[in-house]
Amino acid sequence: MGGYGYHGGFFPVLDSAMFEQTITPRFYETDAFGHVNNTVVTGWFETGRAPLFRLFGDAENPASMPLILARVEVDFVAQIYYGSDVILRAAIERIGNSSFVVIQQAWQNGALVARGRAVQVYFDHKTQASAPLPDDLRDALAQHEGELPES
């Protein structure tokens, strides 16, 4: 993963189904009000789903991914500021027949600042249609199923 602003990689949190990573907000991600622009958070949450993408193939080759994003939602709970790291958390909320829901959070200075959900659909690019999740992938996703505490 790496890259400026991202510390190390995602890692599973002990005794938890979730993944966690620390991000340092960059100056250019701020707006005229001095806080991180709302459009940035959806990008951070996409980064937060990256460890789950690895279950589906080569995360470095997006064309090989049998996934599409069907829905994304973000609740902005508090302002996010430049100058303090942000902790991203991600876990699987629900696994369906051909899709799964990722729940995500962003924390800054010990406070929840954003929460979100993303619906990912298992997708056959040749037929241009959704397909049932294979059992091995369903089992791998189930290892990361759980709740994210809000305190």
C-alpha cells in the first residue's frame, strides 16, 4: 500500500474482525474552512476496503477484480482537521448471495468523525452480470464479519 500520508499497511486488529490503518491528512485535502473536504473521505474509505479486495485476486490489477461498487454512503459525524492522524476501520457487516456490505469508520483524536457503508457485488465481467459469491470467498469474508464499536 504505502504512499505519502499512509502509515504501513492495513492489519487485522487482535480479537476483532476489523482492519485498521492510520492515515495522515494532507494539506491539499483541506478546504477553505480548514477541514478535510467531504470528497476525501470516500477515497479514504475505498482505501479502507483494500485488504478485502486482496481476497478476490490481484489488488494491484483492478481489471482482474470480480467486484463492482453498487452503493456507498457516508455519514459525517464531526469535522476532520489537517494536522492529526485519522484511524480507518473496516469490517464486513453482512454477506448476501452475490454481494457483501463493508462498514467503515474514521476516527480522529479519539472521536468518531465519519462512518460509512459500501455494497460490493461479485461481478462477472464477461457476462456483465452479478454472480453468486463462491463458497471459499464467502468463508474468507466471514472471518472479517463483525461490528465496529462507536466508542
